[in-house]
Amino acid sequence: MSRKENSQTNSEPYAENPPSESGDAQPVVEGPSVEKIVSDDLEKLAAEKADLKNTLIRLQADFDNYRKRTERERQSERHRGAELLAESLLPVLDGFDRAISAHRDAAHDEFRKGFELIRRQLLDVLSKQGLKKIETEGKTFDPNFHHAIERVETSKQPDDTVLEELQAGYVFHGKVLRPAMVRVSANPEHHDSASNSTSRGD
């Protein structure tokens, strides 16, 4: 065999795995498979998607709460503005009431009817905003809505019955703007009965 052929023959075993500098063959190191890499990436994407979805749900809930709170505050401000306006117009209604009650004779019928019409129109406008007149005459006295400035002794009415309204009272959306000033009955029979019951109890 010639020297050239011997050289080629000796080099063939190292064609695929050339020797290292130390003369040993290097082992082949295999990395993760493509399927493993894809599977890991899909898991990461799924986790990120879940996080984004949860974040979106929280943001949506926060925005809904903010919108509702803002609407409540805006509604409260509107009510408060209307309440202040209604309260400031109560003296105007009182003025109409005094003007109407001051002229009961027939000569002032047209004058009184005109004032009654204007007062009713004003009250209708305020009623649409939430103002309501407190009922008085014939009602049982209620300290939440009535302010008694006088008790009138009478046996014709049950005790604590409102006999007369001296100044109208009003509520706005259930809140008392001003209690009605009234005269209230004091039935002596009721007090006598109560005294007798107390005496018998002793």
C-alpha cells in the first residue's frame, strides 16, 4: 500500500467525529425537542392570556363601580341643587298664602283667583322636582312633620288632632325642609281618662 493510500485510510475513522485536542472523541449533546419547546411556549401564552383576562375583568368592575359612584354623586348634586332652590322659594309660597287669605271678600275674588293660579303653577313646578306639602288639618299630630305652637282645649276632636295650619310645611324627597306650624287639640276627656287609669293603677 502506498503512503498516500495509507494516509487516506487512517483519516477515515475521524471523518464524522473528529478527535478533540486531547485525542478523545466528543459526545453528541441533544437539546430539547421542538415539541417540548412549543408545548412550553403554549403554556406560557395560556398563563399570560389568563392573567390579561383577569386584569381586564378587574378593570371592567372598577370602571363600573366608578361610573355608578359618579352617577350617584351627580344625582345627589342635582337633588341638592333642587332642594336649595325649593327651600329658597318657600317664603314666596308663604307670601302667596298670606295674600290669598287676606282677601276673602267677594270684591277681591278675581284678585284671589289670580294669586291662587300663580301659586298653584309654582307649586306644580316644585312638585315635579320632589317638593311635597305636609298634610295637616284633621291629621293626628306628628312631631316629625308638625310643630305645635298652641294646644286648644276642645271635646269636639280627639286629643292631638291638628285643628289649624298656621304655616305650611314641606318635604323634599322625603326630607323635611320645614315642619308645618299648627294648632293642636287637647281633649280634656282624654286627659281625665288617662288620670283615672293612673289612679286605678296605683
